[in-house]
Amino acid sequence: MKAFWRVLKRFAAPYKKYLAGSLVLNLLSAIFNIFSFALLIPILNILFKMDTTVYEFMPWDGMPTKDQLMNNFYYYVSQIVEVWGGSKALLILGLVFGLLVLIKTSCYFASSAVMIPLRTGIVRDIRIMVYNKLLSLPMGFFSKQKKGDIIARMSGDVTEIEVSIVSSLDMLIKNPILIFCYFFALIYLSWELTLFTVTVVPIMAWGMSAIGKKLKRRSLEAQEKWSETMAQLDETLGGLRIIKAFIAEDKMKERFANTANQYRKAAGRVAIRQASAHPVSEFLGSVMIMIVLWFGGTLILSNKAPIDAPTFIFYMTILYSVLAPLKEFSKASYNIPKGLASMERVDKIMLAENDIKEPAEPAVLDGFNDRILFKGVNFSYEEGKEVLKDIDLTIPKGKTVALVGQSGSGKSTLADLIPRYYDVCGGSITLDGTDIRDFRVKDLRSLIGNVNQEAILFNDTIFNNIAFGVEGATMEQVIAAAKIANAHDFIMEKEEGYMTNIGDRGGKLSGGQRQRISIARAILKNPPILILDEATSALDTESEKIVQEALDRLTSTRTTIVIAHRLSTIRNADEICVMHEGKIVERGRHEELIALNGYYRKLHDMQAL
């Protein structure tokens, strides 16, 4: 239970007033429930004419005692019987009973209703916190995780936390109050019978603990299988074109069915263990009632009972009422391990360490004035496997530096180090003489614009995609950026113009159109440093020409790092760096590298061929 209270301490603090309201309402519900059942005693006495005692009113002096309370209660009832008769007295007691039950059930409902804002609020807070954490984590975290698994943790695991932990909170507040009040009433009625009853209760506790023992491990296994299912769904949606092209539908169906069956088995084991809890608790509770009924009944039949028969019936009614909160309490005890298993999975995101550290005292960054300098830079994604080795590179302001080389040579990795998507493992990168790790990440990235091979767009309007990340952008500014990017004409051909929704990942646009929207976004940001990562490699010749014209306008006044496969796009670069197996093996202008007759010449001749 320590883990459960730690979870509540983390997330329930803003909702203390709801907890306080629930406590008060549950206490009132328990009190009115006890008083409503207390009316059974005079009702039974009137029905069966069991009480012939003549009661005299005892004045209220100071703190009333048990005998004084009982005596005066019976005095008032006897007066009602004497004045109104037995039948009307029963009617009056019945109406009072109904009123008390109405108040009790109203308090019971209100105690549950007041917890709903807490339940929904905690779940919302967890989802927002997980989402915010995902945005703050470095790119390296996502290279080690399946996207479907992350989605499963955001959806299935957080929902399980609500169902298993947050909903159990209501039970854990309500049921201890009910159990305490009912046991107080039982002790008040007969401490001898209650002492005997308490010796039977541990049997129920043992039975329920045996069920909940392995539930957390089983639940963790089931949630992992659910993550695998979601991961396969994500892969299928992302690779649908390839699946259809290779006629692999049957193979994917079989693969998904196997994963779904594994999840079914794991979930089935959890469900069976859960389903067994109710009948076991029902049986154990009935055994407890049977034992107490036998013991108490034997005492009454032998004329040695500490209470009379009507009070014993009231006692048994209260005892039976204890069973419901005890069963609910035990239900929470085997529900909570399921939620804790899901919380454990969510915490793998929430508690993930961010390797990109913000400086304690960040240096002031007021623009880009001189140069970017790589000095002895080494980098590896995994320990022992270097991707970049001893990189020395100077990128002066206003110049264009191109990175070329075979796939896997480290071009994109080198560019990703500048905006600190990753941090160097050795050496340093400085901007105007200051290590980039000394700047705030937000300040550093505000100087850098990106245009990638795959245009990353959002399911929104063209206007919002171009204005993405630029606060307060006007329509005039967006149109101006689109014109520079050669995008304005095709946008105006759309029925809704700039307000056209482009679909998921820009699926309603062609590849060239998506790339031009991406370039317009970079133009609107107007960054002094620009990274072009194979921005035209996925386009046809005509689209490439239009996009290249837009890129030429974009790069003419900026410091540009270009990653290129097509050497024709970087012929005019101020410096071309040829990379091979993580090292810069050649550098110079196009004509100089051709004259060297080395790696670059080989790449050039292969493309010319």
C-alpha cells in the first residue's frame, strides 16, 4: 500500500477539498444508516409485543449515557404507541425510517459525486504530465522506444490507473469510515459478541490477500502485451502501402492475431483472478455471519445473552452491513495492484532522465555573429560504437557548408548536434566562442530553422502549418513567406486557400507541395542558421527545380548546413565536407574536390553515370 499512497501524494494534492467533502459525507451516511436500522428494535417490540416495561423520562443532565439514551428513546416510542396506537406508531416509525434512509442515500450519492472531479482531474493531470514529459525528452529516448508502446502507455495504462487506483480511492475513504462506525455501533450494542466477531474477520483478510498476491505481476504482463498490440497497429498504419505492394496482408493478419491471442491469454489470467474475488469474499462473509448467528443465538436461547432478541437482530443487521464495505475494501486491495503495474509503466516515461541538461547559469545569446566551431567532436548512440570521430569543422556566418557521403556516414548526426537534439560525447561545439551547452536550449534552437527530407506537417490548415512556432504571425506575413517558397500559387488554387486542412501529415498535398509548405515555415521563422537535410531528395525533377529555387532564396542570406545526396544541389556551396565512416575525409569547393580524384569524385562520377 506504500506505493499506492505515494501515487496519491504525487497527484491528489490539488484536490484536497474533494477528499474533505467525501470524508464528511461518508461519515454522515454511516451515522444515518445506523440510526435508521436502530428503529428496527421498537418496530419489532411493537409488532411482537415483546417489551412490557414502563419507561419514565430521565432528565438530560450533562453528557447522556447509553442507558439514558435508550430509556428516553423507548419512552418517546411508548408515548406514541399510547397516544396513537400500535398501527399508527408503526406508520410513524416507518416514515422516520424512510426519511433517514433518504438522507443516508443522498449523502452516499453526494460522497461519490464529489469524488468525480478528483478522479477525472488526476487522470487529466497524468496525461498532460506524460505529454509534457515526452516533449521535453531528447531524441535519443524515442530511438529506443516503440511509438505504439508510448501510445499504449498514454491510453491504456492511464485509463487503468483511473479504473484501478483513482476509483479505489473512493472506496478507501468510504469503507474505513463505514467499518469504523459500524464496529463502534457493534461494540456499543455488545462488546462480548463483537470480540468474538473480530476473531473471525482475519479469515476474510487472508482469503482476499491470497487472491491479490500475484495480480500486479499478471497485470504488468497483460499491459506489455497490449503495448505490443498497439505497436503492431502503428507499424501497420505506417507501412500500409508496402504491405499492399508486397501482398503481405495475410502475413500481417497472422502476426497481429498471434499478438492479440497472447494479450487475450494474459488478460484472461488477470480477469479470472479478479472474478474469483467476489464469490470468495461472499462465501467468507456468509461463513462469518453464520458463526456469529450460531454463537449469539445460542447465548439468547440459553438466557445468558448480553442483549435481548430485537437488539440481537439489530446487531446482526449492522454486522451484515459491515460485510459490504469489507468486500469493497478487499476489492480495492486487489484492484490497486493492477493500477500500480500501469503506474510503473507510465513512470518509465515520467521518470526518464533527460540527458540534455539546461545550464544552471545560462550564457546570454543575442544572435549569431561569427561562426560555429566543431573541435575534436566525438559521438556515439550506444557505448563503444562511435558514429562521429574527431570532427573539426568551422562554419562561418553567412556561408553554406555541405555534408555529403554514403548513408550511415554520420551526416545527419553531425547536423543534429548543433540544435542539441543530442549532446557530444567528446570535444565541443561553440557558437561565437561559447560552448552551445552553456546556452538555454530554447534560445539556441530559436536561431535554427530546419527543412527535412520528409516534410513534417500537422493535421491543420495551411496557414497554421506555415505559422507553426511563430507567435502572432499575420496572414500578410504567411503569404509573403509562401510566395518566397513558391507555394502561394498552388495554395490559392485550393477552394479554401490558406484555411485548407491538409490532412494527417499533409496527406492531401503532393510531395513537392508539402516540402514548399515546410520551406515557407522556415522562411517565416527567419532563422540566421538553416539546416537542410536532403530537402529535395524525395522529389521528382520538376518539383525539385521549384523547391530548389525556393531554397536558393531561403539560403542566400543565411548560414546554411546542407546534407545532400544529389551533388548537383550543392555545387555552389562555400565548402563541401565529404564524410566516410564518421570522419571528414575530404573538404573543399566542388572543383577542388573533383581535382582531388578521391571519394567526392567517385560519388560525382556515379551520379553522372
